[in-house]
Amino acid sequence: MANSPIKIYYEVFPVLNSSGKKIGEVARPIIYFLLNYKHGKMFGPMGAIIDSGADYNLFPADVADILGIKLMKGEEKVNEGIGGKRVKTYRHLGIKMFVEGYSFNTSIDFSKEISVPLLGQQGFFDKFKKITFSRVDEEVLIET
Amino acid sequence: MNKQKIKGLEKYSDKWVALDKSKTTIVAGGKNLKKVLADASKKVDKPFLMRVPPLDVSFSP
């Protein structure tokens, strides 16, 4: 019997103008999970954007610090984002992610130059059978 | 549909926030993740942590 899919809902963020006045809203698919590094202390729940356009999981260096990871001991990589901006990242293995009742080993590229955690194709999408985005219903179904 | 709306998010553009279990109420916020976690942990058990994207620009990761 197949497991029930994990269902998450988009979260709505305000859009502000340069004066800080709210001028609209935007919805983003955020999922919460727990993390640990090499069977260490559990951290979270924390949220990240499920980003089908990201190749790898990409997290700010603050999270590495909390997990007890020495940032610069990771494998050095370069990540290119929109507008061709390149940032230096450090890939770390040995990280376990717990999404509701499902867990898997993964890698995360950490960087001091990014702020918002992103979950990408390698290390997140490839850990599940199927991920379906429904923009109309503002939900994401994740099949394990 | 179950749109999540976090109250008072406008004040936390490009900062960490910690939410209570409803995931709609901010219990702590700021630039320093460790401090946000420590402050939130005094108020609630297992706060939900999230980095708020910058709110005054389009965010295209």
C-alpha cells in the first residue's frame, strides 16, 4: 500500500514598495523539516523554499554553524544565479533531513553570500517519487 | 486551500523569524539565527524557523 503523500501549503508573503508600504502579496512553496549532521543534535523545524530551478540544496552559512559544520571544510563549488551572479559555496555530506515521517541522507551547499534556504533537484527532488505543484490550490503534494 | 498568512511579517524583510506551532505568529526575529532560536525557545517549544526573503524586491532564486 502506497504511503499518503505529504501535503504542504504555499505561504503568503507581503510585497512592499520602497517606502515599506504593502502593495501586494506573493505565495511561495515553503516546507518545514528537521536536520542533523553526522547523527548530531537535531535542528529545526526550519523552512525552505522548494525550488525546482535550483540544481542543489543551497543554504545560508548560519545553518551550517548551528549544525556544527565547519563551513570551509566542505567541497568548494560555485553557484551561478539569476543575472549571472556567482557565489562561492561549500558542499557538505552527512546531513539527514526529516520531512514529516520520511527521512533521507542529503548534501547541502552552504554559502555566506546567500540568505534564503532553497531545496533543489539534487538532494531534495531526487529523494521523492513525485512532487506535484498545484498553483491553483496553492499546495504541493510530495510522494515518498 | 489553506493559505498561511504570518502576522506582522512586514517588519522582518530579509531576516530570520521564529514562529509558534500555528506557523502564523512570530515569536522572535532578527538577523542572527542563533539569537532568534534562543529567544524563541524561551517562549515556545520547538519554534519553526524561516528566513524571510527580501519583501521589497522580486525574489528569483
